[in-house]
Amino acid sequence: MIQGIGYALYEAREVDPRTGDILTAGMEDYRIPGIADTPSIDVHFDEGGFDHVLGGSVGIGEVATVPTSPALANAIRNATGVRFTEIPIRPTA
Amino acid sequence: MTTASMSITTQTAEFRAAGTDLSERRRSGVSQGPLIDITARPDTIGIDWGTDGAARIGAFTTISAIAADARINAAYPGLAAAALGLATPQIRHLATLGGNLAQRSRCWYYRNPHIACLKKGGVDCPARGGNHLYSVALISALRGPASLDHGSGAVGL
């Protein structure tokens, strides 16, 4: 989910518009959430409904990461009335 | 030292104090010239207070010392907050105020070893017409390009 916060609010590969050179070449410019960007998170495990999966096990990586950015976009819409349809959503967007 | 002294006149040598930023530019190859290590005189470390209540901070005072100073926190809370927000605890412990003020541009064109620019002996400033997501390129006819990080989200948390 923290990775999803990164998708939603910080991570972007920036390139030079003329040459295509990668400008976000390090962790200073390719920004990801830090501790203070990360709220306390309640995690709910939905343990049922996977009987059709062989062995009953399911992955959790993408399932937790991908919906986080639309959830944040919905929260921003709810708080501000503005609907953003591209990520990352920045204060300057 | 003779070589280094000569290089100062041709502006290819760099001074190194704590080296927290310089080390990264040496590794990337952006900084390749001779280095001149400078060490602190006692009068360049610490914070003095004038009778008017103004602080005089020595160039070799560390960023962590500024952030932790109670009187700085009371008199200059913005300075203390900026010092506390800089980089990481390890870097704040070594980095000096003088080095922070004198450090090279944070421009991502300048800092990319694969991109030529005026500050590295190139013939133009790619930042001028380039991507300014986190910065603004200021061009001075006398001093060449400078890139100022406007800092949104730049504080390491």
C-alpha cells in the first residue's frame, strides 16, 4: 500500500523533452514516500472466496498496490471536488 | 598543493569540507578535478550571539548542531526546521553550513554524468529549454546557469 501511495503521489519517470535522457536518475529526483508521508494503515484481510484457486493461495502484491492510487484519487475528489485522472497527483498538478 | 593552487585560478579545483555532496559527484564522475581539503579553525565552528540577539553561525558548524540548538530553535525556527529537514541524520551529522551554502547546483542536467552542460565544460544549458519539474533555470550572462530547487517535497522524511 505504501508503494501504491508512491504511485499515486510521487513516482514519475521524467525525461528531457528533446533528447529523451532520463532525468530522474536517482532517489533524490525519483521520489517515493518516506516515513512521514505514510499514515497509519488499517489492513483488512479478506480470507474467503478463493476456494476456486488451486491450493487456496492468492497473491497480494498487485492486489494491494494497484487499487491504492484510485482510492487516493477518490479521496482527493471527495475532499476537494477536483477529479484527477492522471498520476502522480501533485500539489502543482 | 602547487597543482591545486594553480587549478583554483583556472576554477577546476574544488574545496572539500565534509564532502557529503562532493563524494556523490566524484562517484558519478561529474566532479573530476583536483580537490583541496579544508579543515575547521576553532572560530569557524559554533554559534555566537551578538548583543542585538542576532546569531553568527560558523561555516564549519554542522547542520545537526544548528537543528539541535535550543536558541536557534527559539530565535530562528524556520532555520532550525530547514536544518532538521535536510537530507538524512547521517548527512546532517557531517555536513557543514558552509558546504550547504556553497554546494553545487541540484540541477538534474548538471548532475547527470551523461549530459553535457555549461557547468561541466559543455556549450549550452539544456535546463534552459528542458524539464523543470522540481527547479527553475536562471541564466545570468555573467555567471552562467543556476538551477534552484524550489523544494516541494524535496525534504527527506
